[in-house]
Amino acid sequence: MLQPNVLIVDDEPEFLETVAERLANRGFSVDTAQNGAVALEKIGSQIFDAIVLDLMMPEIDGMETLKRALKKKPDLQIILLTGHATLQTGIEAIKLGALDFMEKPADIDALAAKINEGRDRRVEMDEQVRETAVREALKKYGW
Amino acid sequence: MDHNQDQLRRLSLDFLAQVTANATHEIKNELAVMNEQSHLLQEFLEMAAKGRQVDPERLHTLVERIIARVGQADEVVKRLNAFAHSADLKPGALRADGLLPLTLEMFARRASLLGVSVEAEGGDVELPTGVDMFLLEAAMWYCLVNASEAAGKGQVLKAGLEKGPEGLVFWLKGDFAQEPAPPEAAILESLGASFSAGQNEVRLSLSK
């Protein structure tokens, strides 16, 4: 199976660059965005197995980016990364449809495992959609 | 405790909480970057130990970046320390040319999150004796928050401290979409300050 492709969104360029390099060293295909607007553009035009999203960003913050991204693509697997994770923030993010939330600094292997979980969940969702489509087509034609 | 004192105590704690939350987020951010960079450095060293070629220039750059980040985190701590001590300075010990940059540096991250930036203008002004530094800093902070919110994203505000006919004045200039709200009355009353705001300017005047 191909390694997951992941989009990392953070307004701190050196953090973004270093996490991207560490994940790339583990075989992930990594793209980056320095703000919510660029992330939403990339999400609209590309397919990602998981999005790692910083909560505190100027202009469009992580929570708003999460809402807009899931509106575009409800099957997105988003991991919220935050410098000040609170249970309340995490619960809110998960209620909105995030896969999970992690506190900065996150252990890179734990983050990698979460990205893989996101990819697996997305693949599963895709298979379910395909199965439903096939079942409906069979029903439609009476097969 | 009367209502005004109670209100002042609540606002002082709110201001202190905002300043410390801001500074600790900045420090945490620097630590998060250093954490990633030092782990990457460790990974390169592990690769080298396994016989893989690692570019020494890449290691050098990483170390330089970590050193720079330590310096930035140290700046935040120094600023927080200067703020902590500003409240108990003797009159005249902290001049306006120290107060304005300190307040703006403390506010920079919040400004960035609100989508604005604030630039200092003007020179050295002596602060009036007997001024309550903590309350003055709080009043300036709330002026900055309210003006930044009123300005909206993408704006560059100008800030200055000057001696006007009415006494020391802290002003902010920008294009405000709506009139910036004043700091709460309890702060203004305790500081002996007045506030005025228009579409382009905010003035906090200390008449005491």
C-alpha cells in the first residue's frame, strides 16, 4: 500500500518545515500550507489521506479551517494539533468531525500512527461508498 | 469591597491572564519548534551512526536555528520579566520610550492573531510621577485590543505616547470600521484617565 499523503497546516514556517521533513523521512508524502486559506485551496484541488492542522493561526484559525474543510470534503481525516490542548477544544473538534486532537509537541511516531489511522479510515469510507454505489446499481437494473 | 474595586480587581486579573497566556503561548511555540528541530538533528545523527551520508552543512543550519530559537524564547522571558517588574518601578524609572515598545512587543502575538500589526511612533516622553504603571499598561492593552478589533484584518496601526496639554496621551491611529470601545470605566477612573475615539484615532489621556 502507498504511504499516506498528508497536508500539514501551521503558521510557523520552521515548525512546518521540520515536521514535514521528519514525516517525509518516514516515507510520507507531505505537502504544507502556512495558513487556513492556502490549506482550503489545496484541500479543494488535491486528495489527502490526512490533514494535520494547527489550532491557533491568524485570520482563519484551525477550528474555522476544520469546519470549512469538512464542508468541502466530509470524509477528510483531520488531526488538530495545538499548543494548548484542552479537553473542551478536543471534544469540540471531534464533535465537528475531526479524527482526533494532539498536543504540541506531539511525538512524531504517535502522529505518524494517527495519520495512518486516518488513511485507513478514509480507505474504509471510500470502500463503503463504492459498495453502496454497486448495490444501488445492481438493484436499479434488477440484478 | 465596593463594586468599583471588585470590578478593578477582576479587570486586573483579566489583563494579567491575557499577558501571561500570550507570553506562555509564545514560549510554548518556540519550544515546539526546538523540539522538532532537535529531534530531527537526533535522527540525522542516528542515520550517520548507521553509515548514511549526512550533509554537515544541514546539521550546522539546524543547530544555528535551534540557537536562534533559544534566543527568541529568552526574549519573551525577558519581556515578561520586564513587565512583572514594571509594576513596582519607582516613578521615572521606566520612561515612555521603554513602556511603549514593551507594551507593543507583548501585544504583537495577539495583534497577529487579530490580523493587524502595530508600529510605534514618536520619541522619549517622561511618565508622570505617581502613575500606576500596572493600570496604565492595562489601559493601553485594552485600547490596543479594542482598536485592533475595530480596525479589522490587514491594517497597520500606529501607536505613540506624547505629552499633550492635558497630560500624557497614548494614541492609536488607523482606519477603524467602527469606533473602538473604551477600556472599562473602572480602569479609567482609577487611573484618572479619559478616553476618546473616532474613525481614525483613539486617545487615552492621563490628566493626573
